[in-house]
Amino acid sequence: MTTEQSYDSKSIYYHWISALLIFLLWIIGQNIDSFERGDPRVIVRSIHIMLGLILALVFILSKIFAHPPTTAKLSRGSSERSRRRHASPTEAILDPGYTQ
């Protein structure tokens, strides 16, 4: 049996925003020492730090608002334990009653 996974638009949005921020952070980090000492370097470092904080915020928001991929539902006779075994990692983390 095969199941197709599809991600919601929020998950895709968070993915590409994160990828863009990581790319920008890497480029800035690789070139930060090529700026003159003083104000130019301080400004670039400040931008680097702000982008890192934005990335952290995007990560947190993605874990709160994005949904795990949808898959085929389990059969009618599936037990609660079986359902929990097939839970996504996010569900396992956010569900205080999760046991495997």
C-alpha cells in the first residue's frame, strides 16, 4: 500500500522562507570579514544577527502553525496504540499523553 504525502501551504511557505534566510545568513557569514572595521562591519553583523533571530522565529512559528503532511487514514479497526505509532514527530512532541 502506498500513501501520498502532501504538505499544506503554510508548511511550504515556512520551508522556503527558512531556506532563503539560511542562504542569506551563510552568504553574510562568509563575507562578513571583508567589510571595513568599524561601522560597516558592525552594521553587517547586526543584520546577520537580526536575520538569525528572524530564522528562529520562523522555526518556532512553523512548529506551531504548520501541519504535518496528510496521509491516508488508518483503517476503521485501528487501535489507539496503532494510531499513536503512526503519529508524526510533531504530534508525538506536542501530545503530553504520547507513549510508544
